[in-house]
Amino acid sequence: MEVFWAVMRCQGITDAARMLEVSQPAVSKMLRQTETQMGMRLFQRVKGRLVPTREAEELFPEVDRIFQDIGGLRRFVKELRHGHSGILRVAASASLCASVAPRATALFRNSNPGVKVILSEVETGSIGEQLGKGQVDLALMFGPFSAASAGVEEMTVTEMVCVMKDGHALASHEQIEPKDLAEVPVIGPGSEAGIGAQLDEMFRKSGRKRRVDIEVGSAGIACALAAQGSGVALVDALAARSAPNSGSGRLTVRPLRPRVPVQVLVAYPSLRPLSEPARSFIDLLKGDMGQLAAA
């Protein structure tokens, strides 16, 4: 199976042999043995090229998933061998990757210069699986969130705000209500996102249907579009504070009313104890969130 996987990944025997550090004849022989054991053809020669059969194409995703898991296991063993406390793997949703996560990582590195941080962006829907497989140590996201494989702590509660370019017609308002957005382009998350669903409910209770003229998956992108004069962006207050605010792209931020509260959560694998670096990261993040909320 490893030989089959390598040939499919490398799209040929030569590169597969190089990756596996074996000879090309050895790869060819093992492929024939695999086909014999499975009772089906996996490859055929077409004008001198090795072409996967339909059966091979259908089999590959399952085999690839197995070897991805094996790769994760190998990385985990390597980290254990070199001292797991020396590496902290943090995943964050797109919006928090552009606001909270960089601040927290900088604070953590200042206090823990010997610990390597691997920071990655992740979709909220895959966080439970990644935590369960031990692929990440911590995950930052907006609530609500629950997974059998995860423990969860609330870091803070922020709220949704309206961001617009300086000089926008709504910049003179002290606060923005759903009725104020009826005649302007609106930038924000889709209804399938957790925050999008909360906004939909708030608009519905206000007697209006939320309109999204430019749908985005990141508050950072929403703020950038607002800075270009593309419309009013509905984003969390943390993202608004972190958005660039200089030159021709200066932004005005106004509270959205009625208020839409948003939880900021950190999740971690529930089946093993938190490492010291992970606990330190959470404590620093919670303290930083407290300062931001009070600002």
C-alpha cells in the first residue's frame, strides 16, 4: 500500500522510488505483488506511461487518508522524542488568525522563547477532528462550540460592530441599527456561519431580513473591503481593533445595536492533560482578552 500510495502521489515510478529510497525495479515488483494480492489491476501502460485504473483512482483517497494519519503519528512521535513541551501547535479560525492569535503568539513567545509555535488557520468544522487526532494542542474560535474530543474555556465575550471608511454616510451615527443598513452595501459572513446565524436572528427580531452584498469568511477581508469603500462591514470588535487604520484606508467603527454578543473560546484535547506551554498560552490569552475588553 505504501508503494501504491507513493506512485499515485508522485505520478510515476521514478519519483516514487526516489521518495521511498528504493530501486525502480523494486517498486515495479511490489506493485505487481499488490495487484496479485488484491486481484485487480491498479495501473496500465499507455504509450510508455503508467496510468492508474478506475479502481486505483477510487482506492487512492482511502489509502491517502490512512497515510496522512500515519504522517501525523510520525510527527507526534518525533515531538515526543525531542520533548513535546518544545512545540505548541495552535489553530485558529480565519478571523481570529488575523486578530487574537498573532497577539497571543507574540506574548507567548516573549515569555517562552524556547518553545516553537506552529500557528495555522482552520475551519471551525474540522477543529473537533484535529483535536481528537492530536494534530493541534489548542484551537481558537468563536462560540458556541462543543466536541466529544475537546475541552473548552471561554476567553472573553466581544460583540459585533460596523466598520466603514472614514467619511461614510453612516459615520455620523453614534450606533448602527438594522434599519440604517437598508440602503448601503453590506459586507459580512454568510448565514451558514455561526456569527452569520446570530446576525440573521438579530435582524429578524428587529423586523428586517439581513442582506449580504459581499459575503466573506474572514473579518480581516471584510475590514479591507470596507477600507476600500466597498460598503459597511459587520465584524467582531476584536477584528475591528486589529484592522489597519492609516492613510486613505482609515476606518470608522460604530457599535451595532441591538447588541450581538460573541464568545471567544479556546479548545484543547480532552483525553490528555494540557502541557505547560498550552496552559501558559491560555493564561496569557485570557489576560490579553481581559485588557482588550476593558479598552
